[in-house]
Amino acid sequence: MNVLVINAGSSSLKYQFLNAETAAVLARGGAERIGLKDAFIKHSLNGADPLTLVIDLPDHKVAVQAVLDALTSDQHGVIKSMSEIDAVGHRVVHGGEKFASSVLITPEVKKAIRSCFDLAPLHNPPNMTGIEACEEAMPGVPQVAVFDTAFHQTMPRKAYMYALPYALYEKHAIRSYGFHGTSHAYVSQRAAAVLHKPYESLKIITCHLGNGASIAAIRNGRCIDTSMGLTPLAGICMGTRCGDIDPAIVTFLQEKEGLDAHAIDDLLNKKSGVMGLSGVSSDFRDLYAAAGEGHKLASLALDMFKYQCRKYIGAYAAAMGGVDAVVFTAGIAENTPDIRLGACDGLTYMGITIDAYKNNAVKAREAVVSTDDSPVKVLVIPTNEELAIARETARVCGIAI
Ligand code: ADP
């Protein structure tokens, strides 16, 4: 089954066209600067270097059509006609409490996604624009919504509620939702497969450490807790996001620095994290380079990131009453042995021991990096959210994979 996976942002539209059964990626790319001048599409076939197609893209509808034209083009296409696209899978960031799994998009589903706009004002509206653009361009092709929040809907109330007046939960749906659910689900299932253990029998802690970073506790195949909250700002510190801080800092800063709500939001989301602290960069490659040259704040940022990961691993082992596997995924964790080592440092008493030699040899590939006698297995599993979305799409369309 050929699935077109769409991740629509406000001025961008990333796509991957892949076979959900074989996982073969036929084409991938993205339309950028939609609605702006100098728009373009980057389009690459079968892993080849991307072609850049400069093209006017006034809106998402034109962008979707341009992607379809690229996929079916004589020169750089991969299919003869649109009829070879069996379904479209859309990444939708927020499903609120309405969606605990992926769904076929219907008018009712669209209404429910719209009702979550307030919870993800930067993400859900462009996701919807992408859905409607595809519906128009490909009438009759099944469209499926796959939510970042859905996997975390199994969290118990004691994990997802905040100790705020209950009326605020009833009025504004303020609670923890968690994000990166597609990735946490995918890598935890892969980990069970790599370990040859039934998924439903395991206690797994998944650490998705990319520009956005979150950690999840998965017991018997169900998420029971995760570090992000109402928004993707909570949890461990990230590239530019502060992660967990004392909430009183918000009002303190408003008073001392005269910041309004918008400025605070900008400060905590875009100017904080390892970048804000170190003043170097949000990119961990730059942080390691700076730390290597003696930059003290870069070293501090790296130490804090590892320490915060470690605290969550400890907390989630306690929450689950034990842990069988710790899984590292996404850009930072897949590529940086030192982050994995630091996140598990001192946890031998919990049965978690990394094999430094094995760990150093692993970058961006599936591997077990714990010692042979470590009771808890530590794994690196590269995430593949597009494949997970394609498989979810196939499942919703009734194709068993
Ligand atoms: P996103 O959340 O944008 O999907 P990714 O999972 O792609 O993020 O992670 C991006 C981050 O991963 C980069 O900002 C960088 O900090 C880190 N990263 C990527 N490649 C490497 C590498 N080879 N070494 C160290 N860090 C890396």
C-alpha cells in the first residue's frame, strides 16, 4: 500500500511517499515558504540528493498540487498517476481528549480537530489546512489523521491532572497530554521486537531526544506517564525550551522584567533551553564543540540535560514499579553516545548498565548498548515517524501489516 504522509506547518508542507508494507521510501521532500515569495519544493527520489523546484506557492492547495505533480512528473516522478496513491496519512499535533488512536478523516473528525485548535494554535490550524488541501486535490482517496497526543491518552488521571482548580480542567481542558506519541509508540514496539519479548509484557522508558525532547513510561504496551504536558514546553530542558521550571518564575519575570504573556511565551519557548543557558546554540554538535574548547556554560547545559534525563528515568522506573528497557531515539540520542551514557550514569543500582565500548560504536542504528549482564536493556532505536504514520494509515484503512 502506497501512502503519502503529510506534515503541514504554517508555511511548509513536508511529505514522504512510502510503501507501508516494505517501508521503502519512494520519494520525500517538502514545500517551503508557502504564501511567501521565493517559495520552493525540495524533492528527492529513493534517497538521492534533493532537487530544488522553484515554484510559486500562494497557498497549501497549490503546494499539495505541486507535490502531486512532482510525484507524477515524467522527469522526477515515481508514479504514473495519482491513482497509485492509496491513502494519505496526516500528522496532527493535538487530538485533545477526543482521539486515543488514528482515525479516518470525516466531517465530524474535522470538527473535533478544529475544537482542539485552542490547545495547539500554532500546529492544528496548518494541519487542518493540509488535510483540506489534500481532500480537494485527491477526492476519494482515504485521508487518515495520526495524532501526536493519541498514544498518551492511556495515562491515568493521577498522571495527567494538574493540581489546579478542577473548574479550569472542565472549562479549558487544562491537563497533561504529552507529545511525540507516534515516536514513543514506534520505538517501544521496535525495542520489544529487537529483544524478542512480547510488547505487552514489558516496562519500557523511551527517551525521544531531538530539538523537542520528551520521555515516556510505557507499561504493558500502554503509556502511563510522559514528560511533556499541556504543551510541548514541559519536561526536560530542550534546544530552546526551558522544560520544567518553578511556575512562579513566570509571574516573577512579568513583574521584574515587565514582560507580557506573549514575551514570556517567546522567552520560555524560543530563547531558553540549552541555547538560552549556554548562549552557544540549540544544536548539540555545537555545544559539544564549545564544551571541548572549555566553554563552561556549554558544559553546564550538557550536564543539566543528562541529569534531567536521568531524573526522569528514575522517576518512571518508580512509577512503573520497575523497568525492563530504556530506549534512546531522535537526533540527539541516536547520534550522541555521551548523552546516553550520562543519562544512565549511576543507575547500575537499578540494573541499568551501559557498555561504554558498544555504546561508543552506535550512531543512528538499532542496537542494544547495555552490558550483556545488565538486567535492564538499553537500546538505540532510530525513530521513523513517517513509517509509523504510514502503517497507522494502512491499519485504519483495514490493511494488516
Ligand atoms: P526534531 O525535533 O527537529 O525532529 P531531531 O530529532 O532531528 O529534531 O534532532 C535534531 C537535533 O539532534 C539537532 O539539533 C542536534 O542537536 C542533534 N543532532 C543531530 N545530529 C547529531 C549528531 N551527529 N551529533 C550530535 N547531535 C546531533
